[in-house]
Amino acid sequence: MSLKDKLVSSFIAFENHVDIDSKIHDIRSEAIKTFETEGFPTKKDEAWKYTSLNSVLKHDYSVFPKQENALEYNDIKKYFIHDIDTYKIVFIDGKYSSHLSETTHDGLDVCLMSAALSKPKYQLVIDNYFNKIATKDGLSSLNTAFSKEGAYIHIPKNKVVAKPIQILHFSTGNESTLLLQPRNLIVVEENAHVQIIERHQSVTDNPVLTNSVTEIAANKRAIVDYYKIQNDNKNASLIDSTFVDQKRESHVSVHTFSFGGKLTRNNLNFYQNGEHMDSTLNGVTIIGDKQHVDHNTLVHHIEPNCESHQDYKGIFNDSSTGVFNGKVIVNKEAQKTNAFQSNNNILLSDKSTINSKPQLEIFADDVKCSHGCTIGQLDESALFYMKSRGIPEKEAKGLLMYAFSNNVLKSVKIPELKQRITKIIATKLGVNIGFDL
Amino acid sequence: MLKINNLHASVEDKSILKGINLEVKAGEVHAIMGPNGSGKSTLASVIAGKEEYEVTDGNILLDNEDIEDLAAEERAHKGVFLSFQYPVEIPGVSVTNFMKTAINQTRKAKGLEDMPAKEMLQLIREKSELLEIDRKFLSRSLNEGFSGGEKKRNEIFQMAMLEPKLAILDETDSGLDIDALRIVANGVNKLKSKDNAVIVITHYQRLLDYIVPDFVHVLYNGKIVKSGGKELAHELEEKGYDWIKEEEDAKNN
């Protein structure tokens, strides 16, 4: 049986399991039908031209983990940003781990999607936002059909959340092959501020496929900073679809740091429903071996006087492959739009590949839109310059690559997170940068 | 300190240096002059260890050790410093962090611990004052957006930080106004001692009014065709290079 057939036939069992009377029963049923029609994307789909899911879909994934698994904090402490106080929502094999988490209902809701979907007090927010921002493509629909657990974050009007929120998804690999489908909803009300750090992490080498969907609603004057750390084991694959609906005068940034995994696909979509706002989409990708990272971004400028900034840097070693597909749509009404997009890549090996494809669809006539894409090797004259000052080749290369990705790191607003990411980059590049960052 | 014997070097099979002989002793200042394209910058790059250049004959001895097989960084660790004619921009790395890395990597190569932060700051303060460099300048990305003069001053600042045994200044005077030239020359003169040596590569005699050479060599067509004292520089300034070219071309015909 193909994975698609298996998933479709598992649906009834799933619904029975979660509660058929659930108010999102209709949404789930509709979604499974969409998935049945659409199926998994193939390379024939324009948006999937450079990324094939064949190698990750061949496994016979278990859809429902058979057992509860636990992890000890000390074994996974390194995956947390633990040097600052944070809220934490932690999942192990898709199940909530209360002893590792620190949730709250005190002035804001940082809790579980399962609670939000079943308790009446969340009904209004669920009715207004759940599955309203996500598109109805095959993969997102699959996630919607099986949506049950994930992070639910609701920040009320004027609330400035003092500490960042960490969302961590661990997979233990105790099931030989596991399909995880976390579903997150983040609603930030008028004039509220929040910072969120999200990480998917497998702790063994067993194949795991995560098909994650996150919906973010940023209301008037909200400020949302979202950081994704993707540094998974070599047999873990991640399809991350994130949908952001922005209202007027809001500021939303999403940083995606992709350093690991077998196959990573990021679908990052911004919809600007209002005036005078900005959207920031930044990314650093550093991969090697046969790893594959695909960034598929969309910024839809719907109304006038808005900005978007995209800056993606990639460093590709060995036989790794990268894709950047950045689409910007500027509606006819969206005059005075400023949309910038930049994608710079360094290929360290003859066998590494990057496919970079900017797509601008501009229907307004008074706009500033730019895109730039570069693909190159490390600058030989810069290397000689550094070596002539006594910096060995390996360290010189590391420093140059660090400098290359530095622009993106600069915009990370949580110092401890920036330090952590710099450390991951230094480890990844195999160098001691030689100074405190 | 430095002994160059019959050095031949080429890049992409094009022969550029055609038999250079030069000896530089500790405490000496040598000027290498010559028309454009005579091989001055190539000589500097070959001594510093740029890999694109292939040494096809002859050798370079530093303290009696052949350095041909040493990488550029290993030569730097042994005290060779090249002030670049065109310093490279490195966005994202500040001047301070670049110097910290360079100094600590050099110390590491010598089996020493990293320089304590306090000592490093003290050194940076002292040397930046010597070169009249503003503090704010040090936190800027290396050479990015620097004016020609700032780049050159920054090169000499790096030299002051690294305290090389043999400093090669490649056209350090180009792009400098008279004030910057004075500051740079003053910096070099303060760093001079009986234990180190300087090779000044220049097209013009101007810099040599400030950094007074013990010897002047004229490089033409990949060879040193004339050597003399500082008065040779004045002669070149007056008469240009044409008479040297004519003399040489006459010899060869």
C-alpha cells in the first residue's frame, strides 16, 4: 500500500480516536478529501521542480506512535536555549511532555493545540483563525486532516511577552519510522509582542518525517519574531509550512537556520492584509554530504505602503543541494511597495548544487522591487590576505563563511540565541572563530 | 635575514621574475623601484607565498631557511608581513576581531596561549594611537567602505600589531595624501629596529623622503638592473625610468 493510501485509510481510525464530535471534524474531513485528490507533490509541480519527496515517502511510517516515550532533560538539555528564562512547549514523538514544558495561562496562553481544539473557552479563536491562513495544498491538507497536537499561543492585546517561547519537537526513533504532523497556531493580538524559537530534533538515526504546519496571525501593530532552528540528524526530514497573515502596521520576521536533516523543505508564506507593515524573511543554510534544503517563499503584497525584506545565504559542501524559490506578488492596489530579495550562495565543492529562482509578479506601477542572486566560491584574494596575516587556511575559510552569513545573524534579537546559532555555525564549519561573538 | 638567489617565477606559464638576487640584512631598509609591469608586486607576492605564482628556479631564504614549501600563513608566523597594494574588503569581520584572530593564530602556531583580552586591548589602543586611528574605525568591517588612505593606514596598523621581522610595503604610498603619508611613514619608522627589516616597493621617490632607504634597487623586466644608495631614488625622480629602459634594451639587443 502506498503511503498516501495508508494515510487515507487511517483517517477514520484517527478521527474515532480523537473524538468524532470535535468542532473541527468538518475541517478535517474536508482536508482528507483534498489530500486524497491532491496527494503528495511531485517534481511535475512547478513549485517542487527541484525537490523530490520519493526518497522520504518510501518508508512505511507509523502514523500513530504505539508507545509513550520519555526523554530525560539532561540528555536533551543542549537542544534548549537554557541560559535564559523561557516558556517551553515540548513534544516527544508528537505527544506533549508536561515535565519538560513550562506553559502558562497567566495573562497569555502558551499551551497545547489539543486543549484549544477541545475546550469551549478557545472556541472563538479557533473559529476565527484555525485553518484560515494555511493554503489547501496536499501536504497542508494532510496535516489539517490529522491535526491534533502542537503549540497554541495566544497573546492578548497590548501584551509584551517578557520571555521567549520555545517550541521543541523531539523524536526518539523508538518507533522504527515515524510520521509526525504537528500543528501550531499563533495569534498575536493588537499591539502585542512575542518572540518564538522553534526546533525539530530527532535523537536517533531512525528515519522520521515531520510534516509541520504553523499559522501565525499578527494583528494591528503586533510584533512577532519567529526563529526556526533546523539541525536534525541525517535521516530526519522536515516539511515545514508556515503561513503568516499580517494586519496593518505589524512587523513580522521569520529566521530559518537550516543546518541538518536529510531533506528539508520550507514553505514560508506571508500575506500582507493592511497598510504600513513590514515582513522579514531571513535564512542561513549550511549543509554538506547529500543533504537537501529547499526554501520556497511567498510574499503577497495586497495593500499599499508596505515593505518586505528577504535575505537568504547558503553554503553548500560535498554533494549537497539547495533550492531557493522566492516569489513576490504585488497586487495592482499595492502601490508604494518596497520589496527586496537577495539570495547569495557559496559552493564549496564541485558536486554541490544550488537552484535559485526569483519570481516577481508585479501588477502595481509605483513600486520598488529588487532581487539579486549570486552563486560563487570563496574569494581567493581574501583567503590569501587572511593567510598572509597568519590565519591558517581552514580558519580563514571559516571566518569568511561566518562573515558571509553574518548579515542574517545580525538581525537575531535574542543574544543567547544568536550565540547558540554562531556556535552551531562554527561547529558546522569545523573552526574556532578565534574571538567571542 | 632575507636572501633571494636567482629567483625565477611565473604565473599561468608567463614568466615574470627572471633571476632576482637580493640580500636584506636585519636593520636595513631597501627600496625597490621600477616602471609599471616590471615585476615589483609579483616579487612581494612570491615572498609572501601567494600560491598562483610558481617559483621555477632559484630560492628564497629566510634566516637561512628555504621557505618555498611554506604556506603563506607559515611565512607570516615566521615574521613575514606584506602590506597590500590593494587591501581586500572582508565584510562581516571587524578590524579588531580580524587582528585578534591573526595574533592568536600566530601565537598558537608558536605554541603559545591566546593573548589575554586585557593585553590585547592595551596593544590595540597603543598601536591605533601610533597610527592616529579613531577607535570607532576598529569596529568597522575590515576595509569595507574604507577610503584608499584608510586602507593603507590600516595595513600599517596591522603591521604594528603583528610586529613582523620582515615587512614588505607594496605601493603603500599610492592613494595617500600628504598627511596620511606622514602618519604612515612615521608609524613605519617607529617600528624599525636593528632586528627587523623593511622592503619598500614604490613607483615614486616621495615616500622615500620619509622612510629613508639604505639601498635602492631598480627592477625592470623581472630583474634588478641597478642598485645604489638613496641618491639613486632622486636620480630616478628627476630622469624617470626611460634611461634605464634604454640602457637595458640596448644591452639586450
